[in-house]
Amino acid sequence: AQSVTQLGSHVSVSEGALVLLRCNYSSSVPPYLFWYVQYPNQGLQLLLKYTSAATLVKGINGFEAEFKKSETSFHLTKPSAHMSDAAEYFCAVSSAGGSYIPTFGRGTSLIVHP
Amino acid sequence: GAGVSQSPSNKVTEKGKDVELRCDPISGHTALYWYRQSLGQGLEFLIYFQGNSAPDKSGLPSDRFSAERTGGSVSTLTIQRTQQEDSAVYLCASSGDRGSPTDTQYFGPGTRLTVL
């Protein structure tokens, strides 16, 4: 079985501040991990994914995430928030030898204040 | 090129009526997924189609829900005898790989279903 926990349904930051969105996973086999972003009234789009190569993964729009096996975490960060980053962010996990269908977290809404 | 499209974008129906939701995946994509997104609940997997293989229906919440995919392309999700708890956004996604767990999914904008 696999699961994802996203800590904090809402995260609020000021424009220019560090963005940190937390994701912890559970998987009995090596995981593959994803971050997707959903802008208002749109579908989800991929930000980045970890597929067992480099543990530090860089994505679009200046986001990056680091896979930490010892902490079972895949937190998403961005050094400086922009107003356009306001959106819903979803972490997802799938597994080699396990479910090819990703399991999604409940999402974290990022609010960016001027 | 065109992305995943879904229709209608919004659907309001009365309790007990049947509804059909349509998904047009990216041309050439062999995999197609349906999810349900309820407020604060994340994405709930419903059903998965891969090529000509039998679909994975393990996520369908009841026998009122069914889906088909014609010609390996367009898919229709049908909900019979709708209930108020069926109100949600229904998302469709497609991917081009053959069911690899590293697949990137491409999502449509969703259909917002409201059951009165």
C-alpha cells in the first residue's frame, strides 16, 4: 500500500519569501514521487517528479524538491514566492512493482500576500 | 497541440437523474484515468484504461458509476441515479506511456457536477 500526507491544508507566505510545502509518503517498495500544481478552474499540471535518479529534482517555475529516504519526505521549495504561485499543490506517489496509479495527497493551498 | 478536454465544464442535475461526462484525451495517449476531486479530499481514483486491456475499475465507489472508452480514445463516465454526495469535480487525465509508474499525467480542466 502507498499513501501521501501533506502537512497543512493552507500555507500563507509573503511575496519574496521562501515557499516550503511538505509531503511525506509511505510505500513498501521504492517510490516515485510527483508534485502537481492546480491553478483556479484548471486541471493539474506536473511541476516535477522523482524517478530514482538525482535526489534533488528541479521543476518548472523555480520549484525544486528533495527526496529524503530516511525521512520519507519529498518537500517542495521555492526560494522566493511570486503572486502567480498562488494555487493548489498536490503531492503524489506511485511505486515500482506496486501501483502504477498514483496516490494523491489532499493538497495544500498556497496563499501569497503582497 | 491540444490538451485533454472535458465536457461539459459544469453540470447541474437533480437527484436521481443520470449524467454523462466526456473526456477527450491527448491524441495518441494510450492511458486514460478518471478521478473525483471533492473539497479538501484530494483526488480519488475512479477508473483506469490502458490500450485494449480490461479497465481497472477498483476505484469506482458504487455500481451506479461506470465508464467506457471507445476506439481507444474518447471516454464517457456515467453516473446513474445521482445522489447529492456525487457532487464534485470529475477530472480526466491521459498519459502516453504503457502504464509505467513514472508516467506524467496530463489533466483536463474537469467537469463540476452539482446534484440538487
